[in-house]
Amino acid sequence: MAAQTLRLATWNVELSRKGPGLLLRDTLRGGDPQIAAVTRILDAAQPDVILLTGVDWDLDGRALDALNATLAQPYPHSFAPAPNTGLQTSVDLDGDGVLHGPRDAQGYGRFRGQGGMALLSRLPIEVAKARDFSTLLWRDLPQSAIGRAQLSDAAQAVQRLSSTGHWDVPLVLPDGARLHLFAFAATPPVFDGPEDRNGWRNHDEAAFWLQYLDGALSDDPPDRPFVLLGDFNLDPSDGEGNRAALHRLLRDPRLQDPAPRSAGAQGAADPAHQGEAALDTVDYEGPGNLRVDYVLPSAVLFVTGAGVIWPSPEAPLAEAAARASRHKLVWVDIALAP
């Protein structure tokens, strides 16, 4: 019997609207070109499991259910607890002298759940054993850099580490074994001042996984294979940010980097950039193309393929990929035991 292949993916779909309920409205009434493009890409990529980031959350999951229903083969399982985006703190976190702004929330957001994240899966999700670390205070992370971010005492007392969320979600494999997904979406290391608040937070959101794997947190890491995936919001070579934790993750012997590539990113290379253009996953104006979205399986897993849905301009999916999001879907195939 041949080994089965499992396709895991992450994608910042940028399905965020300016107010609560608007994503659900746009999805239900049909005709939205961005949503149609997202659907087309998901139908073409056919991941078995996908972490969607940059997607608006609501309490009953209605927007996610509506998006799922647009797919040719909707996913039977989902996981989408409340994110930190838009969760107000009643503290002037950004120091602008005004309360209740989008940057005074635990994660940037004009409303609760704006630009959250969600997991869709064809495999059963062991929800009862999922771990949500999103309430961890930034200052409580071992070796935290919060002291460098010049936050007030009041801000340090309430500021969570996760701008969106940090999850450890077990999937039930066909043979009954478990595969853990370590999922997160980090804040961009920009849109702040000389204190570099977002830069240090972005660093520590990635460093969380190093602490978790080292057993430095109150919860021990699982003794099972895992895949770390999400929008790290940081490029290994180009753009802004503190790359120390990212570099440690990419070089950690417990992880492997399949280095997914695309012809579209290679063709759109930024001449001034240092990193390998084919690895880029987002098409930004200003900073240019960057690699910010990752799928990093644990070293014990056997990778059979990897890629980024960034087609060349003449390819059939090129228009849909451009219309759906500046970010591109990143996928990795792993072999499961027969």
C-alpha cells in the first residue's frame, strides 16, 4: 500500500472588511470578486488542511461557514476560537493619548475579530485537546523583549503576546495517530515609532515557538510530529524586522524548511533584494516582494512537495491570485505512513 499524502497550507486571504458582519454580507449575497477569487484558488490548490489568516471572525462562525460553503468541496471540520484582534484593553497601548483606538486592542482591529484566523480541515480536529495560548501576557514569555518596547507599566500589565493567536491543534490522522499544527499570525514589525514596539512583539511571537519546543512554558510540547505554519510577517533577508528568532526557527534541527517556490515570484523579483525571489509569498508595494508566510514541518516528517500559488502572468490562475490577496497560498505535501 502506497503512503498517503497530506497537503497542508497557509494563506493570508486578506478577507477583512471595515465593520463587523460585512464579510458575511458580502459572501452571502454573492458577486464579490475577491471572495470569488479566493474560492477559485482554494478549489485549485485543494489543501487537506489550511490555516486562513487575515479573515474576519464572528462569534458564531457564520462568515467562515459562508466562505466554506462557496467551495466545491467544503471542509467538514473547522477551528476558529476568538482572536486577539480588536479586543479592547481600555489602556492607551500605543501612547497616543486616546483610548479605544484600533491600536489599543490586544491586536490591531477596528472591531473584535477583524483580520483573525481560522483552520479548515478534511481531517478530524481534536478540539478538546487543542491549546490556545492567546491569553499569555507578553511579559510572561521567558526571555521576553517587552522591556525594550518602552510600554507603560499599565500596558505591560495587560498586553498579550499574541496579536492574533497562538494555537497547538491536534489533527486525527487516518491511522488514528495525531499531527499537531502550531498556528499563528504575527503583527507586522512596522507601523510604530522608534521604540519598535511592533518589531519586538513580532520577534517574540516567533520566539514563542522556540520556548514551547524547549519546554520552557507551563505546557509541555507534544511528543508527536508537528507542523508550524502561519503568517510570520517577517522575511529572512529583506524588509524591516528583528530576524533573530526567525533565523533560529529556520535553522532549528527539530524543524525543516521545504522552501516552497513559485514561478510568479521568480519572475517578479526585486533587483535590490537579497533573498531568493522564488521564495517570496507576498506582493507588497513599498517594501516589495517578501517571504512572510511559512509551512515548516517537524524534521521527522517526509516532505514530498511544496509550492506557492503565485502563477506567472500568462498562467490560468494568475488573475485570481492577484485579485484574491497580496499574499499567496503556501502549501507543503507530507507523506503519511501506509
